[in-house]
Amino acid sequence: MASGDSIGRDVKHRINAALAARRSVLGEIESKELIAALGVRVAMPQMCATADEAARAAAAIGFPVAVKLGSTDVSHKSDVGGVVLGLESADAVRAAYDGIGENLAAKLPDAHFDGVTVQPMVAGGVEMIVGITRDDRFGPIITVGFGGVLVELMRDVATRLAPIDTAQAREMIDSLRGRVLLGGYRGRQPTDLDALAELIVKAGDLATEVHELCELDLNPVAVNEHGVTVLDARAVVAAVPAKLPPDLHREARMANLRRAFEPRTVVVIGDKRAGHYMWLRALKGFKGKLYSVQIDPAEIAGIEALGIENKLSLAEIPEPIDYALSAVPRQVAPRILRDCIAAGVGALGFFTSGFSETGEDLGRRLEDDIRATALAAEIAIIGPNCMGLCNPRIGLLNFAGIAPNDGGDVGFISQSGTHAVNFCLQAAARGIKVSRAASIGNATVIEAADYLDLMSDDPATRAIAIYIEGVRDGRRFFESLKRAAGRHPVFVLKGGATEAGARATLSHTASLAAPAAVWDAMMQQSGAVAIASIDGLLDALELSVRGHPPKGRRMGLVAMTGGQSVVITDTFAAAGLRVPTLSPDSIEELKSFFNIIGGSYRNPLDAGGTIGFGADLGQLERILNILENDAAIDSIALEIATGLRGDVWRTHENELIGLLDHLAAFNSRTLKPFATILHGAHLEELVARARDLARARGLVVFDSFERGARAFAAVVEYHDRREAIDGPARTVNS
């Protein structure tokens, strides 16, 4: 805490005294004493039990004064007519006392009336709110916004995970839509933003250090040119809940998880003909030793027909088992786990579903059994309710259609098995090589944070994508996410972001959906970037791992026609990117050769007539070189006119190949991010062929202006966040 241990002891003493008296809500005076102990100025009230006492207190304080309801039963005093401001006389104070008591009796007859508090008025300033809540997964959360009676009307707030530093506090203030009100307007003096930032930091530190503090509502806080004054405060406290016992075998468990990603021996338990031997067929190309364990004679013949050796028990397998995958019914799962522990299996993935995601007592009990049994041993449990692990380099696949590769650089973590499979399938088609993918399902023992740590430590990793629905230990996920994003671009697709989606996650992976504001704050603070779709993840990854790191938001855009040049500009600008005017030197050079009949060189470049819609490679190269050399441009995107030139390319593919070879040569020498956009138009088959040819040459290809714009915006956002956190010297994948 900023002001030292003595303040911490004082605050904790006050809170412990309230808890000892079995009180969870602190009164206004007690709450303000907590804040005053931090060195923050407060408008300290005087509690008055009678109207005459209130009048005498007001006279001693000096008029004007504010009179407020004194009752721990009421959270929002204004809602019950419990606040009267600007009172100028003793008679007005007495009348306010009586009126507040009558209002409370009329609106909340069961609430206890303790009297009123009297405090001085604070002249001028802007009313703000600084609040703290404690989330059971993410810990202390700090919020700042415009306060007083406007807090619920304006809903203009910024949220972050505490603690934060002064720079982050200022960033919170600057992010408010009404920020202009704090800077001075119409002759008003600018407010003291440094004092407001200091209060936010101190409140966050208080919540971080004093775990008994569940909620703190400072509303309103008057902010003016002289500093901040807390006008009202309310604190809620509770005993600290007992912590879950630590995982005593965590280090060995993580070693077993790493072992499972690079196994020498894999066993599939319970694969069946009814499922077309899904797992055994997926693992047919595994470069290590593959076994089946199946006791049903009706299944064994089909397994052996696949050329896979079947055993009747794990004990019959002579080699150490690094990774086992179980497809047995849920009632059998706990016994399979105990057998795997007895056999020394490193990691066990449960395709089996029907656990806590069902909401049934039986499913929850079975999953609790699995968790308790696993935590007592060193085994790594993947899932349950998942597709398990994937390492295409060694043929460790979780779906038969996934193609092996010679070594990848992208990691993927997914709570959805379908997303895990589809991601790997689509990534290969995009030229993105997956190094490791994990479908983690309910993540009952090993959570997303563990996989993040493992993948971010992998020297092969250049970027990570995540599909996540919820986490049990949000604070640890945040720390792991921040650590991973400090090393590599990390893009996150959050399932359950809408109210309906949040309900769906409960039946899907038994996840608890965090409020959207907390997830947004976590993305902002960690440096990771939120993405809205699986396609969006793939687009951002393609640009991240195949392109150069962007240095800014300024785009050089090349389209083929006037209409397209307008649309591409609007699309990229709407995504938060800039389309600046080119430098005078660039404009002069373009003037010397550019065809302005039906064209324009002002950025966006309407270049179809100048480059023959891709046929005039010399003119195209001149344009690209101009954009490459223009200091006003950070990145370049080029539309390839399949709709206008496609009929020629369909019969003369060499022309298309020549264009792509030319672009690939430019891409290999440019220091700026460069991407092409290939629309479907009316030639879908040709476009698909062109995309394959382009990606085979190392080009980044997007299917539409929208997807290209979102990808550039996401990658630039990652680098902007890293620069804000680490400073401007950092580069991608460093």
C-alpha cells in the first residue's frame, strides 16, 4: 500500500472490528475513515441522531451543508429521498432531517433510521465514481466513471483488474467518453487528473492488500482544479474464504503434459466400430508406437484390421505410456483413470462427456471424483469432454482429416472440440502450420493457463490463438495471458460474450462466464487482443506469422476500380485504420505515369487502368515500390481483380502465376506488412486456385476487404498494446 504498513494495519483493524461485530456493511463514516487512512481527502460527516443536533453540527461546520440519510440498510440514499444538498440555515437542516425520516418510512418502512450525517459542501468540480468489487475468479476489480446520480444513466465507466499503476489509471480516465468534461470547458478550470489517478491507484492497492474488502463505492468523488474529495463512501466486508489446497504435484503434472505433446507411446482406450474407430484412424500416421486397449471381442477384429495392435489391459503394454485417450462411457471413466495411474500413464485425455457440463448431479459427482483422484497423483488430465492434444509434426492428431506438417509455429487452445478440429483443418489450408493444439473441454484439472504457459515457453511458438468460454481461476489465467502476450501475439475468441452465449456455455463446458467488462479489461491489460470469430483468429494469425510487424495504422491501399477504392477505404477506416494522403514526392512520381482516366493516385489508388488489372507488371511494381518507400505508409494491401481479369486467367493461368510470382518477389524484399485481397466474384473455383497459388508463394491472402481490415486492425492493436506496456523498442516475436 502506497502509504506504508501502518495504514494497512489501521485499515485491517477497522475491518476486523466490523467483522467481529458481525457487520458486513460499514457506515459512511467508517467507510470514509478507511479512505482517509490512505491520505485521501474526504468530506468527513458528523452523525446526528436528532434534528437539533444536526442543526448545531451544521452551524459549527459552516453553511452551506449537505444532509444525508444515516442507515446501513440503504445503499443508494438518493433513491429514497435521503440526500439534501446546499442547505443554508439551521431551520433548513431541521426540515431536511424530518423530510429524510419521512421519506425512508414511506419508501422502505423496514429500514432502520439511525439519523442523518451532516457534512460541508464542496464547491465546483465534476462528480466521479471510483469503485471496487471482488470477483470470485478474477479478484479485485477497479472501476472509474462519471458518478453522482448520473452513474447509472451515463454508464460511462472504465474497468481494470487491480492493482494498477499511475499510467494505467490515466489511461482509464482518458478512455471515458466524457473525458472532455474533466479537461475544462466553457471557461471552467481543468480538473486535477493526477489526483484522480492517485485515488484510483490507492483504491486498487487497498483492495489488493486487504482481501476482506469485498466492495468499496466512492460516489460521488468531487474532482476539481484543487484535487479530489470523497463526498460519499460505502464499504462491504467479509471474512476471507478458505483457499483451495495447492496442487502438490503440479510440477510433475506439467512435466507429464509436456511429455504428452511429444509422446513415444500412445494408447487409445475403448475405440469402437460405431464411431468408425475415430481415434485409431486419426492416429494411424503417429510416428511413435500406437496401441489399442479394448476388451470387447466384437471390436478387436476391426481394430486389428486397421493394423493396430490391441491389448486387453494397460498392464500388457511393454513401453511407458506417455499419452492415453479414453472414449469409454462416463460411468467407467473413474476406473479408467485409476488404471492409468496404476500403469504410470503420463497424461490421459477424456473424449468422454456427460460430466459437469450437463448440470446433473451424477455428472458433477463423476467429474469431482476424477478431479480428486487425479490431484492425488501426478497424471495430467486433458478434459474431460474434449478432443485432446494435437501435434501434427509427429502425427499426433485428434481428427483423421488433419494433415501432418514438418513443424509449426502457431499454438491453439480451445474449450470446444469442434473449434479445435476446424481450426487445425482451416489453418493448414491457409498455410498456417500448427505446432501444438489442445482441446481442453471442462479443464477440470489442467486449465487454459497451464496450456498457455506451455505454449508460450515453446521455442517454436510465434503466435497463440485461444477459444475460451470461462475459467475457474481467472487471476491465474490473466497472469498467464499477460506473460504469453509479452512474448508472442495472442488472439482470444471469447465464447459466451452475449447473454444468450453465456447461457450456452453452462451446458457446453460447465464454464462460468465472466462479465464482459472484466474480459475486456483483461485483454487490455494483458496485451492480448479479442477476436470475434474463428475466421478472424486465422486471419490475424496469417498476418502475424507470415508478414512483417506493422509499425502503425497507416495503410496504403490499391484497388482496381473507383467503387472498390471507396469501399476498401471505408472498410479499413471503419476498422480503426488510417488511409493517409501520400507524401508529395510519391504524388509527383505517380503523376508521371498514372492513368487518371477512370483512375486516381491519392490513396486509395484506383489503379486498374494503370496496371492493366494486373497484366502490366512493370507499372504494378512502380506503384508498390512507391508505397514501400513512402514514409507516410506503414502497411500495404492490394486487391487482385479476379472479377475483371478472371476470364483470362482461367484459360491462361501462366499470366496469373506471373502476377503472383511478381508479388511474391516484392513481398520477399519489402519491410512493410503486405497482403492481397482475392474476392470470390463469380469465379469461385478460380479464386480458390489463386489463393492456393498465392499462399504457396508466401503471400498473405484475405477473402474480403472486411476480413483484411479486421486482421490488420487486430495485429496493429497487439503491437500498440505491447508498445504501451513495454515501450517502443519492442518488435514482433522478439
